[in-house]
Amino acid sequence: MGRAYENLVEHTERRECLERMVRMKLESEVVRLNEDNRDFKDQLHQCLSQLHQLNDSMTSLNASSSLSSPAASPLTSSLELQQKELQKKDVVLMKLLKQNRCLLNAKNELEYEASLLRGSLEEQKKQMTFMQLSLSRLQQQQFLNEPHQQHKQHHHTLVFMFVIENTCTNTPDQTASHTNAINKSSNRG
């Protein structure tokens, strides 16, 4: 009994240690993802501010120069390229933010499923123990009832043989009286 208790304590300590390690790993992953998320948000804000500055500068250039000016054209194309690059970066950042949210949701779902599985495992262990106890009780009852059943079967066989012997050698009236006497004695036993 003491050894079983020690094994149970050891198993529980190991399980708790593994749960702590998994929790620490998940928490560090969440911290890392939150830091990445913060960095992406900062980059997004920087890109948006640069985009606004470029828009402002383009607006001021367009207002100050005429449309036919040859010097405005290269500057405008450079600004348009920068705007396109910033838009691409914005799209990538939005995708990364969405992916980050999906990963956090998946982590939460996995933690929930793990807790459900732990509960289910405990319930199955309880059911298995109950079934093992029931099986051992049934086997014990069968073992205890077996000699009684054998004795009863042997008695019925002897009565049957006696009736057959008397039927072959006796008249019908004698056979009926013997059968009644046997039935009365078996009812008492």
C-alpha cells in the first residue's frame, strides 16, 4: 500500500512538473508573440506616418509647381514608388497581425482541449477501476457457487438415471409412485 502511494505521489509530481514546463513554454511563446505584435504595430505606425508625410509633401509639391514642369515628374514617380512599397508593407503587417491572432486562438483552444482530455482520462481511470472490481467480484461469486452447482447437477443426474432404470423394470403404476417420491425428496433438498 505504501509503495502504491509512493508511486502515485511520484507520478503526480512528474505530471505537475510537465504541466509547469508546458505552461512556462506557452507563456514565453505568448510573451514573444506579444512583443512581435508590438513591434509590428510600431512599424505599421511608422509606415503610416511616412505615408502621411509623403502625401503631404506631394500635395505641397503639386500645389507649388505646375503640371507641365519637367522636374516634378521624377520626384512624383519616386514618391509613388515609395507609397506602393509602404502599402505592400502595410498589407504584410496586417497579415502578420491576423496570423498572430490566429496563433493565440489556436493556443487557447489547445489548452482547453488538453484540460478536457485530462478530465476524460481521470474519468476513464475511475471507470476502469470500477469495472475491474466488478469483474473480480463476479469471478469470486462464480468460484464460490461452482461446487454448489456441480452438486446440484450431480443430484439431478442420479435422479434421472434412477427414473430411467425404474421405468424399464417397473410397471407404470410403480414408476409413478417412485417419481412422486423422488420429486418430494428433491423438493426438500
